[in-house]
Amino acid sequence: MAPYDRLRTDGSAQPLETGTWWYAAVAGEAADSFSARVRKRMRRACLGSVLLMAIVYAGLVLTATGQRWENAVLTGRLTDETLAAAHEANRTLQHITLSSLAAALLLLAAIGTIRRRYALTAAAVCTVAMSLLLTEVLKRFLLVRPDLVGAPPHLTQNSFPSGHTTIATSVMFGLVLVVPYRLRGLAVGLSALWAIAVGAYTVAAGWHRPSDVIGADLLVLAVGCGLLAIIARRGKVAPARTRRRPYRTLFVILPLTLAAAGGLGLGTVLLVDSMFLLDPADPALPRVAYQAGHALAVGAGAAAALLLLGLLRRVDLDACPAPYRLTGTLANEEAGPFPTEADHEIS
């Protein structure tokens, strides 16, 4: 008999009360439960984000070819015909300060507290705080930027990953945790627009390299998915009531898909062109490299938001786990307490 199939003292098999710590532990532990599948999905996404972040750092920061390309991106910013955009970017970035960060945290805490979702509120605040703390530690102490190409001093300062992008993307993750399921698409759409703009602005203003923006997006993905795996481990997730939402598809999913595919696709083509095909002495190299970096920054931000929506598709973070009945007996130890109807499958 499995430990979660213990019969009651009176021999009955009444459904256990949902929302208790014992119920949550069982829901998170059973191998075939909804919570276990969500946890596995989030854990894989977390590990994949860490791996991709390591690849980006190794390829663009620890190689001479990558450093030359990113230095060309910063140089190409000065050849941009729309220098007004760069100046506007600097003014925009000045608003992302400690005061704006505190305001974002207060907003997350207020939404979660009003809705009485205290565990999700704590997870949302932890996503922002842990992401920013890890960014500063990695940038200042661990992920150094060795000078492999003899660049000028102003191009050798380490900035991987981007702190500005980390703040914007982590606030987007926090909103997803505290808003209701029916408003998740709207929250991601609005906050992703801001996060993508911040990432692109940091490149346009010369504050960060493209790898810094991509690394920040992947770092927040890793932290956010790790915390979501912990939430699923506690059995605090449930299948969402599926209903067609054409407006979310039209105004959120489709734009994010186009931005992610267009930015990453165009950026990759221009990256190969500027890194391997153009002559290093070609005066067009900085301009092409800057366009590639800008496109990759936009595509990475859109892809992070799209991946977040995909990972949480039909996953309700508010609802209690679905009720179940104790079905195990001494003769049937394989029986489990969780329903297998299609309504409880995630796709």
C-alpha cells in the first residue's frame, strides 16, 4: 500500500480535504499528478536557461571573435542615423532607478496582498530580488570580461548580465504570479512591451552589449522557473479552466511570436554576416553589427515572455488542487489518488 493510500480508522475512503499541508505534499509528490508534471516542466526550463546563459557568456564574452563583434556593436551605435533614439534611450533608462524598483515591488506586493495570495506575493518579490542580487554578484565577482582583443578601456568594462533588463523582465515574471489567470495574457503583454523596450534601449544607449540583455533574460527565466517549480512541489497549482481567448492570441501571442521570430531570425543572419562574412576593415561592419545586436535584444525579450506564457499554459496558480479519492488497497498498490481525466492534462 502506498503511503498516500492509508485507510481511515473507520475503514472508509473519504476524499481528503483540499488545501491542507498533507494534501499539498501528496499532490506534489505523486509521479502522475498535475503538480509533478508542472514541476518537471519548470525544472527543465530552469536548467535549460542556465545552460543557454553559459553558452551565450562563453561565446560572446570569453572568445576574441565574440568580443570583437560586441565592440563593433557599441561602435556601430555611433554610426546610427537616428542618434535621437539613443538620446531618448538614455533619458528612458534614467527612470529605472532604485525608486522605480521599490515602486514595482510595492505594486507586486499590493496586488498580491489585496488578492490574499501571500505565498505568490512572496514568490513574486523573491523573483525580482533574487534576480537582481544574482545579476550584481555575477557581474561584479564571477562572470568577468577578459580583454582578449586589446580594446580601449571604455569597451572592456564588464556588464554581463544587464541589471536594467533584469529589473524589467523580473517585474514581468512577478506580475504573472500575482494577477488572476484570466488577466495573465494582458499582464504579460503590457509588461513584456516595457521589458523588450528596456532591453533594446540599453543597446541603443550603449549601456550594455547584446549578450548582457540576452543573459539577463535567461537569468530571470532560470530564477522564475525555479521558484515556480517550488510552488508546484507544494501542490499549489491546478489545471485552469480552458476557454478560448481570441483577443489574447491576437493582441499578445501573435505580436510576441512575430517579434521573437523576426528579432532572433534577422539578428542571427546579421550576426553571421558581421562576424564571419564582412571584412574587419569594412566600414559597414559596425553598422551591421549594431543592427544585429539590436534585433537580437528585441527577439530575446519577446522570446522570454512567449516562453513564460507557454510554460504556464493552462496552469492556474490560484486554484487548489483538484479533489481526489483514496483508491488504493492492499491488493492494488499501484492505484493512486489522482484523476486521469483529460481535464487535468496539461498541453
